[in-house]
Amino acid sequence: MQETGMTEKWLRKHSSVYNSATKHPFILSIRDGTVQSHSFKTRLAQDYLFVREFVPFVASVLIKACKDSDDSDDVEVILGGLAAFNDDISWFKREANKRDIRLSEVVPQKANKDYCRLLESLMSSDVEYTVALTVLWACGVVYLESFAYCIEKGSKTALEWKEICERWGTEGFGQYCQTLQKMVDRRLLKDSDEEVKKAEVVFLCIVEHEVEFWNMSSGN
């Protein structure tokens, strides 16, 4: 029987705060078909700004992987994720154009700015590779679980929002997140207790910022 990885233990240990992100009222409103159009547009526009700021962070993780990874496959996985952002940004622009959102006029809200400041601080060379990799996985898995919930059987997600949810809630992105999770678990097995604790703390920090991002989308 395969031993449970550290990340799975975190998800169980911190299930309450994790569920507050992946089953946030905003997500529930998408799933039950009651989300307000202006709220979803807010999310889309702020997400676009966030993704643009997320790219340099992922690039910093790639640099750490090149220097510190004990498995050459890590570099390929992270590089593949980084390359996908070019398509993501083009997709955001197309979606915004469909909905008459002028992205050039969108100003980042407080939750967005706070989140991006955190990411900027984690780009430092002093931040261990395992910690940075944990951030990459945590950001991805919250997106995956949240949007996958919106397109599960029985959901009433409106057709106009379903395509957006499917971008991050389906199998392809899920496989990428699972790969990242295995990479994190592999690193945590070899790290010191202190480094494991740092990674757990940053995991919780990311989840809390995700909750604030959903709050912002809801107008709270």
C-alpha cells in the first residue's frame, strides 16, 4: 500500500481552510447558476492581471529547479507550465473582448495586489526550491478543485461560464497539478523538518490568499 504523501496530509489536516477556498460561496454561486455577471467579469479581469504577475514567479521557480532539483524532469514540467501561460493570456484577451471588458483599464484590487506582493517576495533567491514548488502546486490545485466542482455532474453552471471553468477544471490541468504534487512530495521526503514546516506554512498562506481573491470576486 502506497504511503500517503505529505501534501495529502496537509489537505486533510487543513481541510477546513482548504474547503473555504475550493467551496467558496462564489464557487457555489457559479455551480448553482446564480453568480452575477458583473462578479464573474470582475474575476476574469482580475485573474488576467494576476496571471501576468504569476509568470515571473513561475520563471523564478524554473531557475531554482535548474539549480537545485534532484530530478531533471522537474525542469521540463515547470517549463511546460510556463509555456502554457502565453496561451492563457491570449485566451483571457479573447474572453474579455467577448464581454466588452477593457483590460487596459482594469486596476488591480487590494486582494490581487496583496497576493502579487506575496509572490514577489517568494521569488527571492533565499526561498528554498521546495517552498517555491509548493506555491506553484497550491495555486494550481485550488484552481483545479474549485472549477472542477463547477462542472461536476449535477452542477447548474451557465453555459457562458462553463467554458471558463473547463479550462482549469478538467483532466489535462488535473494531470499537471498531480505531477506538481508528486514533485513536492518527493522533495519533502528529503527535506529537514524545518523546511517541511516552511512549506506547510506557505501552503496555508496561498490558500488564504485564494479565499481573499474569491471574496474580491464576490464584492466582499
